[in-house]
Amino acid sequence: MPGLLAKKLGMTNIYSEDGQIIPVTVLEAGPCTVYAVKNIDKDGYESVQLGFGEKKDKKVNKPQSEQFKKVNLKAPQFLKEFRNFETGQLKVGDEIKADLFKVGDKVKVSGKSKGKGFQGVIKRHGFGGVGGTTHGQSDRVRAPGSIGASSYPSRVFKGQKMAGRKGYENVTTRNLKVVKVLSDKNIIMVKGAVPGSVNTIVAINK
């Protein structure tokens, strides 16, 4: 689907014409530079490779540096392929901006969710806890309880819900409505929340 890379700037509220408060996420959508245009004859499929931001020269390795020198462009901070563009009208070096989207468009936003670090089973899986808070059981309230059988099979089953890392996963939120587009500032506002914390890079697809 055609889309753009964007930076999540945060959330706020705006008012609709009838005075209703709409919670929105503010996204800096582009400008994204075209780094490659792939076609069926050469690559077997059609897509456009878009870059967002600029990476410092000292952080670019030699193979990447040579690759971007060939197209006479600076190394992007982020690079992603998008399909369903009209590739015949695009060439390397073109810029795609926020005006790709219009008010009323339905989009899906993909990104990394907020990382919560190592968490126990109550916060990670919603366990209710075991035991009470008196009679010497206060140290077991947030424990997972039994994690396996004591006889056959004497092992912990694969996929058992246990403590571990929570968050920082690929998440896609669908059917978000574009409620405002500020083309001159490359800002779009979508109704509701999108994955990730402030300054997270997300992909917006029509």
C-alpha cells in the first residue's frame, strides 16, 4: 500500500466543527526521499524504497556509503519499501510529502510498541496472584504458582506464561481516520493512538 515514514510527535486534542473533542496523534509525515524504484522486469515486483531523516556520516558503513553515493543521496536514518505506488511517475531523488494523505482517509499505522522491560506474570499476563497477604504468605502474592506437573511429564511446557520482557513489539493499528493535514509543515493528525513513544518512527499506509 502507498504510504510514508513518519515520526510520532505526541498526542493532543482538537475540536470538530460541531464542538466535539477529538483525541489525535500528531505525526511528522516525511518528507520522504525516493531511494530506489523497483519494477517487475528487473526485481519481480513493484515497490518504492523511501528514506526518512539523515544519518551521520560516521555511523554509515562503507557498503552503505557506496550504495548511496551511486544515487547521489545522503544516507537516510530509516529506510522502508512501500508497494502500490504508481512507480512509472517516480524517480530516485523525488520527495513524497504529507499531502499524499487527505482528510477522511483511513490509514493503518505500524511501529514498535513501548518497551516495559522485564515484568512479572501479573503485569505481563494479568495473573491474579496467589495466597493472601497474611499468615506468612506476603512474599508469594505476585508469584506465578505452579509452572509444571510434578510427575509425568516432569517438565515445563513450551509457551508457558511466565515472567519476561514486555512490550517493544511490532504493532499495527488499523482504520485510523486522518482528521487534519498541515501540508506546509508535513504534519498529519490521526484520530486515536498509534504504537510507540514520542519520537518513534512509524509507517503510515493507506
